[in-house]
Amino acid sequence: MDILKNIIEPHIFVAFIIGLISALSLPLGTITSAFWKPGDRAMAFLMAFGGGALLAALTIDLVGSALKKGHFHILKRVLKYSFNIHPTLLKSYGNY
């Protein structure tokens, strides 16, 4: 049981630190905005970056779970017909 406890405890600590950092991002952003008012261009950049990060996270989550379930052929068809990707490029990924 000690071996299991030694393996789990570091992961709990790392998860706590990462959760603490992510929880502090909102108050830090609030304090920052009290002292710095970004211009329109900076605000547009920050919003575009945040939107792109959320879209990337969603895409990674959806594609990852689809590949785990073995739905690569459906993804291949979506890529092929939606983005007009040449079939030889898809064949170079693997023998699919």
C-alpha cells in the first residue's frame, strides 16, 4: 500500500498546484485591469488568442476521443471533403 501512496501523492500535489494557478488567473486579471487599460488593438488580440485557445482545446478533445474510439475513417472523410485535402496526403498518415 505504501507504493501506491507514494505514486498517488505527487500527482495530487501537482494537480493542486495547477488548480491553484488556474484559480488565481481571474483575480490576477482583475487586478491587472485595474492598473492597465488595454487599447482596442490589444483587446482584439487578447480576445482572438483566447478564442483560438478554446477552439484548439475543443478540437483536441473531440478528435482525441474520436481516434480512441476508432473513428479515423470518419475524420478522414471530413478532412477530405471539407478541406479538399488530396487523398495521397491522407494515405501518408498510415494505411487507412
